[in-house]
Amino acid sequence: MSPTDSMFLLGESREHPMHVGGLILFTPPDGGDAPDMRAAFDRALGEPDADPLWSRRPVRSLATLGQWAWEEDEHFDLSHHVRYDALPTPGGLDELWNLVSRLHGTLLNRDRPLWEMHLIEGLADGRYAVYTKIHHALADGVGAMKLLRRAMSADSERTDMPAPWAPMDALVPTRPEGASRALQESVIAAARTVASEALGLVPALTGTVDRAVRGRGGSLSLAAPNTVVNVPISGARRCAGRSWPLKRLRAVATAAGATVNDVVLAMSSGALRSFLLDQHALPDRSLVAMVPVSLRPDKQCSENQVGVLMCNLATDTVDPVERLTTIRESTTQGKDAMRGMPSVSRLATSALGVAPLAVGMVTGNRALPRPPFNIIVSNVSGPAHPLYWNGARVDAVYPLSVPVDGQALNITCTSTDDDIAFGLTSCSRAVPRLEPLLDRLDAELDALERAFE
């Protein structure tokens, strides 16, 4: 197992579950209903074959020299991982999120493969819900969403689709001949560049620290204040989500000369500012968000270029347009700085920004004197077309993340078709009610739209 993957097992405890999750809402096809979807899953459960990704479990023993490793579970039991749940009446979204919150707060069994899928019936509006959780050692949030989407289709008429846990060759086309050799050659070429790129590592780290001292955008923050969400956490979770038409965010982004991700951050900033004001707990200094960002020069580029930036959320500013302007400047400065770095330097400077949190998580020394940032806000782009599973349309995919000590609230977004879904995950002791934050996100989008009319 890679050191990064094993870190999530080493840092896990009852109070600190380390799994990500997702809630998918399906609308049955015309002429169908929720019982038809259950029947489709029943048929899928009749085919117990699973991809090796889903049937391996973590082990640590003398044979692995005390390190975490993966092994095939010889007693793999699909019925343990795929479960049916039903909502109590009245079967509304409140009941659904209450169930998902309870499920998201329980640890995965390390004696088995580290995932569960819950098929949820009883929604009064006739829809069907599927909640999935996957340990962070098995997949990160982006990877988990890709795994779920891989099981879907853009063809609303297709009815022979395998289960999400089916072997990968049943879900996606076989890799073209020669792709493996091309991958090997690319890895070798990348390895050859590491030595030369390492020469720029010290200047990159020095520049990152200098930008942090000067309060400019980059991968490191020295200015995050303490807030009521930057506290030790318990193992209980609270989850909630809501969707908005993506065209609304695009319109604001176009009018402001910003990106959709900047608007997501501005919505989050306004919601957090209002939330903290109501509790008489808004710091004088602005909150700082840790933001995973794409550094690709254009959308046609297939190379994966991702960095971690610290964004000034401008929560100390009253005007929503000024907040968005500050956010845009902060993310632009950070992206510009990182684009000029080789990939090794980008990784190193990104690691520098999250190092205090990672060290505390692995060592168990979670009493940080000051948070390295206040909140993680992540936006994962999804397909621009509708998705289906055996004719049932995906209405929304709500991503759910991992709160940790000092980070009791997480905001993660993903888009599907022409909607963007916000998934909020919190420690229920520190932030027990998330619905008011969703209302504040809505109010902030309204305020931005009015400002640019």
C-alpha cells in the first residue's frame, strides 16, 4: 500500500472515521417506479462477481513488515457490503439526510473490504436513493465519484447495465493495445525529469513562504484565524446537500470575469460569514479555504495538473462583489505562481500547506495551536450530459467528505448534467445543523445575481 493510502488507516480512530461518501438520487424511468429499481438491484446482487478493487481488504502483519498492504478477501460476501434501507414516514429529504448522517458516522470494518453501498427506499416523491461510502485508503473523493459515474451511462434506453461493483471490463472498454507500453514510457520519461526539477525545489518553497508572509495567493497560509469550526471533533456526522442550476453560477462568473469555482468559493464565503455573524463569532481576519485546483493550461489538455491553494475568502468584507473580487485575485495569484513551477515543486509546495494537518492526523497530536486553514472547499467537475442506470435518471450526486480535528466542516461540490450539487459534511457536535448553511448559500447566490443585474 502506498504511504499516502496507509496514512488514512494510521490516522483513523472511532472519533475520526476516514471514509468519503456520496448520495445519488435516481428518478425511475417512465412507466417505472422505485420497486422496479429495487428489482434491478436484486438482479445485480444475483451476480456476485466483483472487481478486485472492491474485494480486497487491508492487512498488516509480520509478513508485510508491519506495513499496511492489500490482499484479496477469501471470504468476500457481497451481501455484507450492499444493504437495503427504508425511510420512515413521511419519507422526505429530512428523513433521508438523517439516515445518511448516521451511516456516514460509523466506521468501516477493517476485517473486510472497506466499502458499503446502501440502497434506500421509501422516498415519498417516488425516487430511489443510493448512499455509498469508501475508505480514503481505497479511493479519494474524486476517485470515488469517478468509480460511481463509471457504472452509469449516457444512454437512457440501455437496460443491461452491470452493477457498480462489477468487474471493470464489464463497465468500461478494454484498454487499447499498446496503451500499457505508452504508460510505461511516460513514467520513465517523468522519472528522468525529477532530478532536474528538484533543482527548483528550494526556490519554489522559499517563494511560497514569502507569498504567505505577504498575504498573497499560494499553497501556504499564515493568516487563518481560529473559529468555532476549527475545533476537535467527535465521530458523529451531519450531512446535507442541495443543488443549483449551473447556468446561474456561470452567469455570475461571466459577469465578474471569474471562474465557476470562484463563485462556489464566494457562495461558501458569504454563507460562512452569515453563519458566524449569527453566532457573534466572526473573526476580524478573513477565513482561509484550502482549495484543490486544476492547473491545466486549457480544457483540451489531458495531463493531470492539480495543486493545493489557500484562498482568502474575504469574510471580513461586507459587499458580496468585493468578496468575489478578492477571491478571484487570490486564486489567480496562486495559480499563476504554481504554473511557473515544475511538477515536483507543485507537489512539494502543496504538501507544505497541509503538512501540519497531516502530521497531527498520523501522530495523533491533534491539538494544533492554529489551524493551517479554516475549511476545505472542493469542486469536482462532472459530465455535462444526463447519466442513467438501467433507464433511471441520476438527479443529483452529493459528495460527502472527511472532517478532521481543526476542520469540523467540509464543503464539496460536483456537477452532473446542468446542475451543481453542494455536499456539506460536519462533526455534528461542532456544527449540528447544516440546513441554515444551505439557505445561506442560496441567499449568497441571489445576492451575487442581483449585484450583476
